[in-house]
Amino acid sequence: MRRSRPRTAAVLMCTALAAPVAVGVPAAFAQDRDLQGAVTIVPGRAGVLDVSGHTGPALGAGSTLTLTAPGRTTITDMPLDAQGYRGSVAADGRRATYTFTGTTTQAPWQGRSFPFVVAVPADAVPGTRLAGCALRLTDAEGAAQGEGACTVTVGLPEPTLVSPTSGVPLGLRPEVAGKAYPGAQVAVRDKDEKKVCSTTAGADGAWSCAPGPGLPVGANRLQATATLNGVSAASEQVAITVGSPQQ
């Protein structure tokens, strides 16, 4: 079977979210309220939450950036490739901290993002925005210099398209079938983005549908897109060949 990469896919995302100003914090802190990070991760997998946005004064050695993991997620790694920072993850995976160990000439915390690898449990429900994600930047004395909001959204696993297969001439209305997250709405489209058919994945994840109007004769591609609770994911494309109307 010849498959190509999907035109659309669930991807990891990083989008800016404005954090509220905390009550009773220093004026410099009140102006530095844009620490931010967001990511979408499918159940049972891990993704990278990139945190950035510090625009306040340079902080010296011993200053820290701490992420508190949301929901039942855990932080598993801190893969920053930069000198002057040390990462540590709490034993339970619920918190992780970068500590600045360099000099202020490096403009610490500014102009770069800080990656945290976050793992989502396998039973998390796609489309859920997990509560409790928090960011905090402190100086060497532990005084708050910045806070922010972060968002971890549970994504949708990519559906599969297992039938039809490439290399076999098809009739005008071949059955299209595959697997998707149970209850997801599945839409199949051709190379021109025209909807071929649609259905809902069953409790076991199986789905199938057949074109209404016949497919055009000749080479084509099919791709399935699953949607549930506001999140979507797409299968790989499958190259097909539709035979003559007599078939």
C-alpha cells in the first residue's frame, strides 16, 4: 500500500495566553504578566510544552522558573539545550524547575523558550482542557517576578484508513473503513477536499461508510478526519485508482 503523509494532522501547538495580574505583587511583576505556554497532547502520549514570555528585568543566578503540571499529567523531562540553566523534576513529576546558574550578561529567561515534556494519561478524554497548569518565575530570594497561565489540551488520536487499499482498481462507490476514537465523527475527503462520506466511530472504534455520488474515474487520494469535543486529527492519505463506470 502506498501512503503519503497527511495534509492535516494533530500537532503539537504553542499559543499565547494572557495571565491575570496577581493581587499584591510588585509593580515590576505586574508589568511582567505574560509567561505563557500551550500544547495539545493525545491520551497516552507526551508532548513538549514550551514556556516563554519574560520581559521584566534581568534576574541573577539562583532565579527559577517552575511549572506545576495540570490535572493528572506528569512532567517527565526538561530538554533545554542551553548553557547557564539547570533543570530538575520533582520525584512525583508534578513540578519541574529550571534554575539559572549563569550571569546576567546572558539576559536570563529572555529571548528563548523553556521546554517541559508533559505526559497525558491514557484515559484522558479528548477535547478536555486540563486544569491546574501554572507558571512561576522567582528571583534568587524566592520573591515572585512573574507568573503566567499555561494550557494543556487533550488531543485526539489519529484515525486510520485501512480500506480501500492502493493498487487495486475500485468501483465508483467503494466501502471506506478504518479505526478512530470511539464516538468520534469521521469524514472522508478526496484529493480535491470534497467529502466522500461520513459516519461515527463505534464503541470499538471501528467505522465504515460508502460514497453517495460515485467517485470520479482515475487516480485519487482519500483521507479520514476524526473530530470529537472540538479537537480533530487526520489519517494518512491513501492513493487509489477508480476504474470505469462499468466496474
